[in-house]
Amino acid sequence: MTKNYDENHCCNHEGCDHDHHEDIIYLTLDDGTELECEVIGLFEVDDVEYIALAPVGDDQVFLYRYEEYEDGFDLINIEDDEEFDIVSEAFYSLFVDDLDDDFEYDDELYEDYDEEDEI
């Protein structure tokens, strides 16, 4: 899977005072098709950075490990189930309450989530 950042949609500067669209990342899937995704946000868990993406027009959320370099970035699949569970809980606690009702979440993904647990 390859990733391209659409720089036409945002200045990529937090707190900017001009109007712009959401950050967009295009994922190129194994079959060669591109999937346009809005960047929900970047967040850190145990000193590792992650990114949450929402495909435009879809109610799914994709979570990836995120590594940024001087000349670009990589999105890395989270292969370990335990790591994915921890990252999912962190995403849920940081972003779900703040998102619009446009997004739906798979209850099975968060069935073990307890709001009193700390990450």
C-alpha cells in the first residue's frame, strides 16, 4: 500500500487563521484503486505515533502507525492484536466523543473498553 498526501487541502499548520478543507490522504490499495481518507488526527501511545483516517463517504475508521520523515511519511499496518486493541482504546477515548455523528463505530471493536480504564 502506498500513501500520498494531498497538500492542496491544508496548510498543515495548527491554529492557522484561514479557511481550508480537512487534511486528506489517498491510500493506494493492492488492486491499484485509490481511497480518499480524511485525517481524523494524530495521537501518541507509549511514545509511538498513530494516525486515524476515515474514508470519505464511509463510516469506517482506519488506524495506522505513523512515521514522519523530512521528505514524507509512512503508514504502517498494526499487525499485533494487543497493540491494535490498545491503540483502538486510545483513539476511542481521544476522538470518538469529539467527532460528528457522521461516523459510526463498530461496537465489537470497543466491547472491552471501560471508560474508567486508563491507557
